[in-house]
Amino acid sequence: MNFKGFNYKNNNLFCEHVSLEDISFEFGTPIYVYSGASIEDAYSQLSSSIADTNTEINFALKANSTLGILSLLSKLGAGADIVSGGELVKALHAKINPQKIVFSGVGKTTEEIKLAIKNGIKQINAESYSEIENIISIANELNTKVPVAIRVNPNISVKTHEKIATGSNDTKFGMPIEETANIYKRLSSEKNIKTMGLAIHIGSQIFDMNEFKLAYLNILSVADSLRQEGFKVPNLDLGGGLGVDYKIAKINFFDYGKTISDVFKGYDYSLSIEPGRSLVANSGILLTKVIYLKKTKSKNFIVVDGAMNDFIRPTLYNAHHNVEPVNLSKGGLEKFDIVGPICETGDYFAKDALLSNTTEGQLLAIFSTGAYGSVMSSMYNSRVPANEILVYNGKVHKLKEQERIEDQISKEILPKF
Ligand SMILES: Cc1ncc(COP(=O)(O)O)c(C=O)c1O
């Protein structure tokens, strides 16, 4: 195992200097535990990989929008890629510089667009004709210059899960590449629009650098021809999508940065990227406790106290996540399905995981759950989502008050019949 921030000492798993067993005693389970050193390490590897280019890092909040994590990323210098008014409020709350905030997404409402303008964000990445007309009329109504880029759909299919592929014409994202130049010209003619450039995001969990390269070359060619016609195209936003190999915790920051610099060297575009998963996935684990062991004729099950309402990636994307015991002990390996208490067959964290000497009451760590983990949690089965803590700079930081069922009930209204 090679997870920076998570290591065994005397056969017990630690997050940096803190024993996960101690965390379970103090905070209970299930709980997300993040390593700040690991986030710093990922951020610094990514920054170094693009150091020879003029590229801004705008963290995609959709991967993890817990304020404590955002505020660490903000301290490291990250901007934000947001897709809702809620994410905008959270980014601002975490003190992310509004001039480093980019607003993506196909369904921005008038209220959300106005909120973004009021807060002076860097740019809105527009994704349809209707959205563009809406932004123009808002800009005229407010008589303010609004910074707008066009999100281009290059019609590239990528080798990833169909639910996270976003760069082809049969998805809802971006505007067809062949129409981009005309739309850009239309925007440039508006007195209250400041054209900021072009944006692209072809999907998530991408490992083949040629897929990024093809997308970048596409956007570069549209940008160059716009410039040749005299239009201002200052920025190119290259999106996110760098893949995380969840089995071996590997992220190819080096080749990713090299792909960007190979394509854009010699050009004077200012670039931005929108990494989500690659910055935080390996920095978090979900700590959970075994409630029961259960055998059927065909399977051994470990029933744990975490569930798909805490972490849905295995059931949503058939995602693989390594599961390891917090306390290692020697013994023959057995195959188990690791499942939660929710009444769905899809409520599982791992299938046929190999574990030894598993006992009821034991702690397990589900690895690489820092991205698309807590942020996708729900109250399904009237469960309260797992709490979250961050180990950083020698301290344990509690990131939330533990939600209680009473908190949920207090927000509901019992009708009087
Ligand atoms: C527009 C946009 N930018 C960035 C991202 C982040 O992608 P990733 O977490 O794979 O880096 C996404 C993810 O869906 C996205 O839709």
C-alpha cells in the first residue's frame, strides 16, 4: 500500500501521527478521516507538473466541498470550479479568491448567475444558446460587464465509465465545437460581455493522455482561428478529469503536466485546470466498524456500520476501493462481500475482498474515499451521514458536528390532519 498520510505502525493503521483506533473511540464510526499532508502532497505534485506553464488550479468542488478541506486548498492557493450557487457560497466561505472562481454547469439559474456576478467571480462557462441569451439579458439589466467563456464540446469519446464521460455530442455538456466560433462572435458584439475564452471538460477518470491531448488540440485550434480573426481569447480552461488508479493509489501528475506543456508551449494563453478527484481521492479513508459476520451457502458477508448513504461510488459506478483492517493480524485469507445495513442489494463497499481473522467489532478502512465520497452522502433509510475529520499539522480537526436524526426531524413539518 502506498497511501501518503496513511501508514501502519506496529500493525495498527495511523492517519499521519494519529491512530485510527483512537479516532474511532473519540468520534465514533462511520467517519471520514482526511490527511492534510496527503492533500498538500497531491497539490504540490500537480503544481510542479505544470510549473513551466501559466496554469491556474481551480479545485472542482463537486469532488469534495467540506469547508475544512476547501479552506486547506484555498490556503495552498487553489481557486474553484463550481457548478451551483451552493458551491459558490461554500467557496467564498472558505475564503477562495472570487477572481479564481469559474462557474460551470448546464443549468445555472438566473439567481445563481446574478449571485456569481455580484460576487465578482472570474468567469462563467456558458453551455447553451439559451444560457448565453440569459446571461446577456442579465448583464444588460445590471448594466455590468460579465466575464463569459464558452464551454466547447469537442465530440470526443473517452475510455471511462459512461456516467462520467462528458465530451461527446450525446451528452448534455458544452456547445458543439463547430458552432463555437459563431457563438463567440455573437458574445463579442455585446457591450456588457467580456469574452474570457474557451473551456473544455471531456470527462472524469481519464488515464490516456492522448485523450486529453486531442481535446486540448481541438480547443487550441478554435481559439487560434478566433484570434486570427481579431477576437480576444485570453484564457483556455482545460477542465479536470485526471484518473486515479484506486487499486494502487497512483496518479500520473507528471505525464498530465507534460501533456499540457507539450500542447501549449510557445502560446500566450493563460490556462486553468479544474482537478477534483486527483487532489483529494487518496487523502481520505472511510473508517467503519464490523457489526456482524454472516455466512450464506454462497457468500461470506461482513456487515459494517457505514453504508451506501455515506459512500455510494461502489454501487453507482461499480468502483473498486481497497478495504483493509485497521489492526493487522496474521491468519489465512478469506473472501468477503463488505456490505452496509441499508435495504438494497447494491449497498456494498467491496465484493470478494480478501481479509484475514475478521471479527465483529473490528475496524476497517475503506481507502481513497476523499473524492466523490462525503459530498454524495444522503439520509437514505433515515440514516445520518458519516462525520468528517481532518488531521493536519499535528492536530485533529473536527470538520462537522455529528448530525443526529433529531436534526432531520426538526426540519420536517408534521401536517395537522
Ligand atoms: C466541468 C467539470 N470540471 C471538473 C470536474 C472534475 O473532474 P475530476 O474530479 O475528474 O478531476 C468535473 C467533474 O465532473 C466537471 O464536470
